[in-house]
Amino acid sequence: MKQIWLHVEEGAILASYFFHGHGKNVLEKSPLGMLCSIVYQLLDQYPDLCEAFLPVFLDKKKKHRGDVPWYLGELKGFLLSSIKE
């Protein structure tokens, strides 16, 4: 993995995730955890993406009043739509 990171082109969008098979939290070893991490990293690097993500987040927060449960399809759909733009 280190070699891959050393050869990334300048200006490339970078997000990483490493599964932790012995992790105590289910998100450390699941596809949902990976997508949560990648979405977070992209939002952190590209604030413009927040314009598309924030309404979805606020709607879910309003409906669930507290911890916002994310689903694989939602995050996958957001990532795919972000790539197309």
C-alpha cells in the first residue's frame, strides 16, 4: 500500500480505508464503515460536496432525532453521484 501512495498523481482525490478484522466495533470491519470513512474524508477535502450531502444528513437527523443511521445504499449512491459531477 505504501508504494501505491508514493506514486499517486498530484491533484488526485485521496481517500483510504483499511479493514480491521479484529476490531471491536462492527464499522471497523464492514463495508458500511468503509463508506462512512470515505464519505467523511471526501467531505473534509472538498467542502463543495457538503452542499449535496448536508440536506440528506439534516433530513435523516430530523427523522431519527439523535444518532443518524446510515445504510450502504445511501452512501454508495452519494459517492456515485459525486463521481459523476
